Amino acid sequence: MASAGRAFQSPKGTRDLYPPDIAVGRHIESAWRDTAINHGFDEINGPTFEHLGLYTVKSGPGIVSELFSFRRAGGDVDYALRPEFTPTLARMYAAQAAALARPTKWFSIGPFFRAERPQRGRLREHVQLNTDIIGDDSPRADAEVVAVAVDILRRLGLTEDDVRVRIGDRTVVGGVLKSCGVAEAKLPEALELLDKRDRLPAEELSRRCEELSLDLGAFDAEAEAEAASDALGSAGASSALGERRRGLAECLDEIGIGGWCDFNLGIVRGLAYYTSTVFEIHEAKGRERAIAGGGRYDNLVELFGGPPTPAVGIAMGDVVLELVLKERQLLTSDVVCQPRPDAFVISAGKKDAQTRFRPLIASLRRDGLHVRHSYRTTHSVGKLLGEAARARARYAVILGDELARGLVVVKDLDEGRQREVPIGELAAALGRRT
RNA sequence: GCGAUCGUAGCUCAGUUGGUUAGAGCACCUGGUUGUGGUCCAGGGGGUCGCGGGUUCGAGUCCCGUCGGUCGCCCCA
């Protein structure tokens, strides 16, 4: 008979997280949350599933095969596990728009789902940070969401030599494309082609360029000139269109992260709803998938029933980020660790020690201390100190013969020093280093 | 959804042209007798060889299917 315990595996593309994995997750999420709060963002969250229509209205019915959708037994409403946060965010903003400050700065951390085959850097369930500024159409807002992402990566130990922010601008690219011969109506198709130009075989790329009457060589030359042009606008044909991009460059320099960023008009992002600025963050040698991606979506809040509202946001997932951090040796045990016990209490085995053992532990816990003890039967102090050290406790508290004088031994497990402490002062003694 | 490749203990892996009761290291547990550290010594638990079928006197080993992992494609939030 098949045992149920063996019959089940975790579903494809999901992760079982054991204590060391949780420690890594907390390390990353703390960096996300603390940094977002430091930058003045308020935390929100939404449901992990939404009405299916929330996603099809924006992306069309083709997206359905890429998400987990379902109906409750006997029901007739279609739901979907959320594949991204932006529609929820736009919905939530639209519902409260009249009461919200301008700009509104929100961040959110939670799980997201997609129904595709897992591969490197991409699972069916992952955790993502979303950081958005709604109601501010200035390049300063674009720079601000990039700054949060950069500060997070810096806090996690990465440098501008490890990761690069690539910034594009769809308006500028559209202008350049038109000047290179692409008809207005063909722009979306041309943007899509640019997004995947590196992944296409050469002959197919040139065939599709021909269809769009796009001269790629001319495009590259002009795009490079635009990207290189300075704030004074010395460049050529598209200098008026590039105004926003140059404003953004100034803002990035002003807040000290210009060195992390490269303008690259080849960056257009796959998603259809971005309106002008788009960005993605990659490992510097381009080794992994994007660590983060985002852009400006000035039409989306209105599409979800709110007032016309400009917005810009960036999303960062945990999977690629963890790969990059691991590769750079930034997830070592000294930086990623499980909660450290304040005390490991040891009974040396005498009757009075045994009597006071559990009440003392309970009392220390009520005082807010993280306290552990052995579940083994041995009272060998040597073995139990070994266990205390393995638990990475700061102090060992030994209940021994001194108990007759109302004292316990407190041993600092890092320094190796120990002293006797009146049992009534134990909690206070454990609250500070000896 | 499509393709390639892999699946032996909690982990990393051995396992001969198919041949008796499937092994090692690490980890875990116990002991080395009564109060001071991750070492050392001895011992122990733990595996339906992912699962299901087939070939064979005999399958961890060969064949088929299936479920997972990994890496690509599609797509990218």
C-alpha cells in the first residue's frame, strides 16, 4: 500500500524552506523592508489571488496559459494566483485615490506565481519586492525607485562593479525608430523586436527588420548618440525627446547613484504597458536573468478605474538575487544566521538544580530572553556546553552546587570567561555582555 | 506547452560485462559514570535504489511509462 508520506513531493517549481533557507530569506527581506522604509515608502499588501479578469484586461487572454487560474468547486467565478503586483496596486490606488497623498509611495513583499516550466532563476513560486511611486510624473520619481533598488543591493554587499542598472526610454526609442524609417503603426512590433534582438538568429532578425523597413545600423548609431548626449542637449535629431532621459541622468547623479547606471536605448522591456522610462538590473557580466525590472506606467491607474495618474515602479525577485549573492560569497554564515539564543541553561543534575530548571527557563522567557536547553538525558556539563556552543548561544547558565548560595554560573561562550551571579539578577545579567 | 539531461541514506557520492543479506564520508543519536566547549575513541539508528510496468532464472544496473530536479526553448510580471 502506498504510504501517503512518500506519495507527496513538493509541487514542481516550489521550494520547501528549512531553517537555514529561512535565514537567507529573512536576510534578503530585511534588506528590502528596511531600505524601502528608510526611503519613505509605506508597506501594503493585497490578496495572493485576484479575479482572473484583472490580468486579462491588461494583457489579453493569451496570458491565461501562463498563470495558475481556478474556480472554486461549484462556483462560476474565475480566479488566478497573482503573477505580478502592479494590477493589484493600481486597483488599490484607484479605490482610495481621492484620499491619498501625492505622491503616494508604497512597497509590498509577498509571493507570486507563474505556471511555466522552472529554470535557472525562475520558479513557479517566488517572493518579490514591489516599490512604486504613484502621482509624480517627474524624472526625480524615476530616480527615486532606482535608488531604493541600488541601496538594497549595496546593503547586501554588492557594488557598482557587481551589478548594473540599465535604463532605457520607450519614447526616445520610438522617436529614433521613426527617424530610421519605421511607420508609427509598426512601433509596438519594432519595440518587441528590439527586446529580443539578441535572442534571434541573425537571418531572422534581418528579415524582420526588413519587414518593418528598419535600418538597424542607423538605429544603433542614433541610439548611441542619444545615450551619450549630455544634459545640455548637444545631440542630434531626438534631443527634444531625450529631455526626460537627460533629466533622469541629472537626478541619478544628484543622489549619488549615477555610477551604477548605464543608459541603453536597447532596453525596452517585454511588457506592453510601460510608457517611457524602463529599467532593469543585471549582474554586471550579464550572467543571470534580470535581478530587478520596472518602469513608468502612466496609463495603468486610469485603466483600472482611477483618475489619470502617472506612476513608476520597480520589482525585485528573490531567486536571481540569491543566485548573484551566493556567487559573490555574500551569503556566508557570518552574515546570514539564525536567531542567536541569549542563554542555554544547563542543569548539573543535583536535586535542587532539577527543581529550579524549568521554572527558571520559563521566567527568563517571560523576561523576553531567547532561552534554550537540552532535551538529552545526560547531565555531563562538558557535553551540554558543547550543545550550547553548537546552538550558538551567547551565554551558558549552569545550575550547580552554587545554587545552595543562591548563585548560578554564567559563562560567556564567545570569550570563555565565567562568573557567578545571584539568581535574582540573572535576567539583568543576560541582557548585557559580561 | 516543447526539448536535453539526471534521480542510490538527511547531504556529497561509490556500487565491476545484470549475480547472495546495497556501501563510504559528513550529519544525527548513545556511551567513554557523577561540574566546563565544536576535538578524540567505540557503538547505533536510518535506504520500498523516485514511482509503476516490462525483459530475465535473477534488475540499483537493461527497456517503456510516469513524477520530480537541473539546463535550454516559448514567455517574462
